[in-house]
Amino acid sequence: MTATKGLEGIVAASSSISSIIDGVLTYRGIDIDELAEKATFEEVAYLLWHGKLPTQSELDGLLAQLGEYAAVPEQVIAGLRLYPAGSNSMAALRTVVSSLALYDEEAQDMSREANVRKAVKLQAQLPTVVAAFARIRQGKEPIAPKKGVPIAHNFLYMLTGEEPAAVAVEALNKALVLHADHELNASTFAARVTVATLSDIYSGVTSAIGALKGPLHGGANEAVMVMLDEIGSVANVEPYIQAKLDRKDKVMGFGHRVYKNGDPRAKHLQAMSRQLGELNGDMKLYDMSVKIEDLVTGQKGLKPNVDFYSASCYTMLGIPRDLFTPLFAISRVSGWTAHILEQLADNRLIRPRAEYVGPVGQHYVPIAQRG
Ligand code: ACO
């Protein structure tokens, strides 16, 4: 038995949800480029869960359900108020999602019908939780979700208390579409491993949030913004990035395990970053990002991934940088739950083997004789 480090190239599941073939990403066979231009995030979530785009009445039904489920139990909000100042936003989200199970009477119901309902509940509640977390730590009261408005609109509204501009809603909707699913990425794999033991959907999503938090995965979008803040100006890009490359440090937001010729999502986020810069009359973040890309791609051949331009986009939408990864979770929960449903529809315990590389033939040594 020989292990493959990081399971690179290992096909670990069959799935009909999303595919990456020759660098093209599809959801249920539809090219992400088409969905990014034309679809609402709610249509995409429905597509991921049910394998087809919704009819108008199915979409209306989903919007109504999202509105019905979006409020979070008061006990959960009370819990958020008790978290220590400066709590990590992803640690808080992971804790809240775990606790949501305690207030859902059907949390342990493993029927498909109940699990589909819980997928919609989680999708509805995550934006409310993230916005409430952001407001409570600023000493403000959480804002109740609106009914009948898209998630992109509701999230920005709950975060700021103001009606968001149409252009901001459109941009955020596109970002949510682009992040919704991505085949067997680390967090989705974690979700599938968890529910394959026949554990519940809340456990699966809690595992996934834990996996997404790391800077090699979803945490990279926040790390990109930390880097942009540290660089501070277009003039400082070259010395900063050159020093990083000379030290052989990783530049966050570049590289990908699967895409070697570029992440198909990145171009949409780059275009969005440019448009938001033009609208805001401030191109600094976009110009810095382009210069970083020129240097990293030029010298290392590495292309930007989904996280790179999302950092400047989210900042220009007024979203605090430590909410970038929770925002990723708000989108990806659609994909996680679709994968959980798929895993449970034809389940088998996921239990690989390890290549043992430790010592052999050892014996128990009494404690007095140990050196
Ligand atoms: N900056 C500089 N060098 C890099 C980078 C980077 N961002 N990414 C990879 N490399 C280099 C590595 O140092 C390594 O070089 P070496 O062979 O000389 O040691 C080589 O490219 C291969 O890199 P690995 O880390 O082995 O590639 P792997 O497939 O394991 O990792 C990953 C992929 C984690 C995305 C990696 O490219 C990385 O760490 N990128 C930065 C973090 C990031 O942006 N993560 C988000 C990914 S997208 C997502 O999850 C949503």
C-alpha cells in the first residue's frame, strides 16, 4: 500500500453535481460561464439540490421557503452575544451551525424529505447568522431578515441595515453563483466523509466549515486581503511580492490543485473587481491585484484562483475582510448540502487505508526502564 500525498489525482467519489473537465467547470452540466452571466444564486442552489433548473413556481416556492426559514432561533442569537470579543468569524460560524441542530426538531431525521428541508434551512440561516455576528460584535442589534428578497440582497441589508444598491446585489449574486460548488474540494469531501457514517446534515456542514476555514482553502480570500492591506499601494507591489517570491513564500490566491491553466471563475471576479473599482472611482485595489498577478504569473507560472479577485470585490462591496470566508460558506453550503444528499442517496462508509511508515517489532517497556 502506497499513499498519495494529499490524495492528488485520486478519484474518491462519483458525483453528478459539478464537474471540472479540461479546465471547464460545470454545475449539473451547465458551464459556470453561462450561469455566472444569467443565473440567480437561488436558481443555482435549486439546480445543485434537484439536478435541474427550477420552473418559475418552483423558484417562487424556494424563495418563500428561504424567507420562512431565514430567522435564527433567539437562543442562538443569545449565544452569539456571549462569544468573546475578537472571536474568529469562521470559528463562530462553525459553532453556530453546530448549535442550530439543537433547535431543529428534525435534526436527526435522516429521510431525504427532511434532509432537503434542512438544506434549505441551512442555506436560509447562514446569511442571517453571519450578519448577526458582524453586528453584535460592533455593539449593534441584529437585523431581522426580509422575506421574498434574494440572498445577496438580504445579506447586504442585514449587514448594514440599508437597502443595498442594485449593482452591489448583482455583484454579490454573481460571486455566490461562482462559489456554490466545486466538485470534491476539501470542505465538500469533509462533509461527505462525515455524513457517510450516517451522521446528520448539521454535523456534515459543521465539518465542512472547519475545513473551509483554513488558508489553503476558503481562508485564502481573507489572506489575500491581508496581503493587499499590507502592500498598501501600487508602488509597493513589486518589492513586497518579489521579496515573498524570493523567500519562496506562497502568495495567497494563486495556484490550484486541479486547475493548472487557470481557474475559470477568476476572470469573472477580475471583471467584477474592475467594474466595482470604476463605479467607486477608486482603482487602487484592482490595479494592485493586476500587478500582483503579472508578477506571480510571470515568474512562477501560477494563475489566480477564485479567492484572488474576490478579496478586492468584497472590500469594494463594503464587506469586512474577516467575513470573506463566512461569505464563501454562505454560497458553498448549497454545494455541501447537495453533496450530502447525493452521498446519502447511495451511501457507503468512507474509510480509506493508511500506508504505515512507523517502527515495527516494538515492545512494551516498563516505565522505570524508559530513558
Ligand atoms: N505561491 C507560491 N508558490 C506556490 C503557490 C502559491 N500560491 N501555490 C503553489 N506553489 C508552489 C509550491 O510552493 C510548490 O512548489 P515546489 O514544487 O517548488 O515546492 C508547487 O507550487 C506545488 O504546490 P503545492 O502546494 O504542492 O500544490 P497543491 O496542489 O498541494 O496546493 C494550493 C494547491 C493549496 C491551492 C496551493 O496552490 C496554495 O497553497 N495556494 C495558496 C492558497 C490558496 O490560494 N488557496 C485557495 C485555493 S482555491 C480554494 O480552495 C477555494
